[in-house]
Amino acid sequence: MRSILLFCCAMAFLVSCSEYQKVLKETDVKAKYDMAEKLYNEGDYKRAVRLFEQIAPKYVGKPQGERVMFFFADSYFKNGDYYLSGYQFERFIKSYPRSDKIQEASFLGAKSYYMLSPRYSLDQTETDKALLKLQTFINNYSESEYFEEANAMAKELTTKKEKKQIEIAKQFNKLGKFNLPVLISAITAFDNFITDNPGSVYREEALYYRIEAATELALNSTMDKKKERLEDALDSYNNLMRYFPESKFKKEADQLAETIQQELSVYSTSLSK
């Protein structure tokens, strides 16, 4: 019985493939439409999209055009062709702004760009596009069933961009140990990060590494700049303690603060002589 069942399934598949190939090659647009929608409903998006590619231009301006264009874009999305789904959803939104599917199309278009967002260390152009699309969706459809998911995706992408920023600043900090002028760039990068991302999960990290950079710069400064830079480093320490009194960096920060105080004391003593 099992062999018979497998044989029947194989025959059904071969018949289906044969029928599909036949429809794919013929000129009957209605036949292609019916087959494409059948395959779409069965979840066979790979074959469905080939037919939608052929018939979509034929339905521009026609009553069925809206349905065809949505299925076309969604087939690309379901296949994981996110560049093409993002583009086709954008076309759908522009072509059918009053569609009942406009909310879903807006969400899936934004999600297409979200899926294209690379890891944090790479160029974040696609991430910026995704954030723009997601924010537009969030602003326009606050009551949508997709609202929470859109918010979660936007938060994830924002955190990814923050990760890139903080890692660049930390790299400046590392390089500055061998090239002191680079420490000024590191401090500026940390300052910009702290100002631009007040709610970031990396805020504590930025505050701590700013102490490191400022302390290193102060300790290696000339006498005419040393006091000001030591005081700046101490201010950095106080900021970390103000916002994160139980910081995971507290031990290291306390040691840096002690070094700063000792240097300030030495500086004051040298001036009094």
C-alpha cells in the first residue's frame, strides 16, 4: 500500500509539472492567472512567481491587477527574494494606496528591507532603509496587528546601528594607546554616542570607555593641558557613577579614578614648588 501511495504521489507530481510547463509556455493569460493563484494558495511560491512575472504587466489598470500585484510581491517575499519583494511592495503601495491590503503590503515591504539588513560591522544602508520603512508603518498604523512586530524589528535594527557606533569608538580607543591624537577622536565618538543615544543598551559601556580614553590622554599630556584633561577624565568617572552606581565596570572605573586623583595631587604639588 505504501508503494502504491508513493507511486500515486509521484504520478500526481509529474502531471502537475507537465501541466505547469504547458501553461508556462502558452499565451493564454487567464490560464496563467488561474494556475499562478492555484500554486500560490498551495504554497508553491517558486513556481507561482514565474507565472506572476509573466502576467503582472498584462493586468496593469485592470480590476484583477491589485490582486495579481499583491500575490506577485508576496510570492517573492515567501521565496526569500527580499530585494524583489521590497521593490514590488513599493510598487503596490504606489499603485493601490486605497487597497484593503495596503497595511499588510506596507508591513511586508518594510520587513523585506529588515531581512536584508546585514550584521552590524557591514555597511548599514539597507538597515537605514528598513528603519525608515518601519517608522513610516509605525506612524501610520498604530492599531495594526503588525504594530508590535514592527516595533520589535525597529528596536533590533536601532540596537544594531548603535553596536556599530560603539565598536567604532572603541576601536579609536584601542588605536589611541599607540597614537595619542586618535584618543581625541575616541572621546568625541563616545560623546556623540552618549548624546545621540540616551536610551541605548550600550550607554554604560560608552560612559566607561570614555573614562579610559580621557584618562589615557590626560596621563600622556603636556603640563599645560594635563590638569584640564585630568579633571575631564574625573568628570567622566562621576557621570558613570551618577547613571550606573552599580556598574559592571565599577572596579575598573574606581581604579582609573584613583589614578586620576593621584595625578591631580602630584600636579598640584609640582605647582606649589
